[in-house]
Amino acid sequence: MEKVVERFIKYAKEYTTSDPESKSYPSTARQLTFLKKLVDELKTVGLSEVEMDDFGYVTATIPANTDDDVQVVGLIAHADTSPDFSGENVKPQIIENYDGSVIQLNNGVTIDPNEFPEILDYTGQSIITADGTTLLGADDKAGIAEIITTAEIILNTPGIKHGKIRLAFTPDEEIGKGTDHFDVKKFGADFAYTLDGGEIGELEFENFNAAGAKIKIRGRSVHPGAAKDKMVNALLVANKLISMLPATQRPEHTEGYEGFYHWLSFNGNVEQADLQCFIRDHDFEKFEEKKKLLQEVVALINSEYGKNTVELDLTDQYYNMRQKIEPVMYVVDIAKEAMSRAGVEPKVRAIRGGTDGARLSYDGLPCPNIFAGGHNFHGPFEFVPIPSMLKAVDVILNIVKLVAENKK
């Protein structure tokens, strides 16, 4: 327990926020600073083939200790934290033996069971939170801590028979670029798991189909005293565009398999406005319909205000991995059995988001997602129960054992 907690708290203090506006890769130099430290730690722990490539990907190997013909399994987590909330000067704290009451943090932030009832599931357990001024970073530094702790256990326990195991830690997952330059062939795993899920027991092999929209609106600024029939207020055009899309298809009104339009940013003035939007849906046909509707709305506004009033840059980001996992469902079955052996009830559900594993699955590396234990990612209400992290370590160990048991 001390190792995984110590590692996570150390990692959480590292400033690794990614930047969606950056043109570099990784998007921030601060990620490289942390990733270089991971290289040193992996070497100290005793892993082989430890390296960081020109894009910041850190990979390492636990060599097989059996002569049996065993598939190579990969374990993957990402180093960046979300730009949705500050990840600088994170101050993790341990709430010992949580008693079910409201957790008071700084800046008037509270983790209140009335608002976050899931925290009551961890009454009596020790919980790690930030101090209310930043996110915590369990997404996905909990995953990194769990993977490296497991690797250390395996290396120090010769009785655990296993095949070759590959580790990878990636940058820029939070901005949808985590596998832009990932070399699946060089990584050399037959299949892998991302440790990037939430609550204990989560096991996911479905995720959103995802697209990102950047919208530029050109207005016409005229003195308001003489604006009649002349002014085109870009702010109002933007408001009209947003209102023409279904209000019920927004994150705050959706759950389960329901997709959405998520407006990320809105900046501008009368002359120009810039918007960013995420489009998400598990069903590919509905995903395409959502994109088409946005395009039709843009065309309609341009027909009313002028051809070049709205400029839309719409780009697919990743797709639902289910199509690539279903032919190799044994990788999901292994994870289910690994959880059951650890006394964890598998909670198979669709991710209302995405992971590096989604794109890796399309690149030829089947890669379901497993819980890392955290809750309320991307904001000051984030927390991770310590026993959930310990169970994640147990699950990884069981996966390694099961892969060795199920020879090629």
C-alpha cells in the first residue's frame, strides 16, 4: 500500500497539463519533464528496454520468466492531466477512514455526499483528494502508479510466472492526441489494457465515436447608433447556432448510450467569435447524423447572413473500439476473470469518453480499459480511494498470471 500511495502522491504533484492549442508534440514541455523522471524510476525498479522516444512515449519491458509460448500483454497509462481545470501545484491529502461526512476543501469547495453520493460507498476507507484549488490527477497518474507498483512486485517475486510484459506511458491523451505517434509494431504486444478507468470494477470495451468542431464566425461591426440593417453581431450569430442544435443533446442532459454536443469554449466580440465543440455518440450512424446536423446548421446560417459568415473545421478524433474488440473478446474475458479473482465485481459499461485504447485498437492493438479507481475527474471534486488502487494492482497481477496460464 505504501508504495502505490507514495508513488501516486509524488506523481500527482507533477505539473503535466496538456494544451489543446499547442502545435508541438507533446503539447507541453512539462509532460516531458515528468516522463523523463519515469524513465529514471523504471530503470531503478529494474525494468529492461527502458526508453523515451522523440515524441515522449516511455516504454519498458518485464522479460518473460517462463519458456512457455505466452502472448505479450501491454499495460498503458497516460501522463498528462486535463486542461479543463488547473493541474499546477497539486496538493494531495489523505482523508483517513472517511466517515461519510462532507469533505471541506479550500476555496469553499466541498465533496458533499448529497451531490456526490458515490463517495458513501467508501465510508471507512482512506481517500486521497486535492485541496480544492486544482484537480487531483488520478486520471491517469493513479494508473501509472498502479502499473509501476505491479511491475516492481513481479520483478521481486520470481514465483509469479509470466510472459513478456510491455509498459507504455503516453502524453496528450486528454486532448485526443495520445497515440498520434505511437508505434504499435515496435511496442510489440499482442493486446493491452489501459489503466484509465474510474471506479473500482470498471471494465470497458466500448467508447464514444468522437469529433471536434472549431467554428469561426465573422461579424460586421458598425457603430450601434447607426447599425440598423448593417451590423452582424458575431456573438448573437454564435448564440443562434448553438440554439439550433438540440438542447437535450448536451452532456448535462444525457447518460448511458446517449450522445451529445459539448460546447467547450466561446470567445469573441461583435466582429468575430470563436467556438469549440465536441460531438460524441456510441452509435456510428447517430454520430454521423450529429455531424451532418451541425453542417446543415452552419449552411443555413451562411445562407441567411452570407456565404463566409461561419467557417467550420470538423475533424474526427477517434472511434468506438467495440468493433475491434468483439473479434478478440477473450481479452475482455481475461480482465473479467482477473477482477473476480481479486474479489472485484466487474462492471462492464460503455465509456462516456475515450481512451488511448480506442485509437490503439484501430491501429491493431486490442486495448480495453480497466479501472484506476478515481472519481469526478477533471475538477476539484476528484478523489481516489486507496483500497481501489490496491485492487487495481491485484487485478493487473491476475491478468499477468492468466495470460501465462492461457498459452498460445
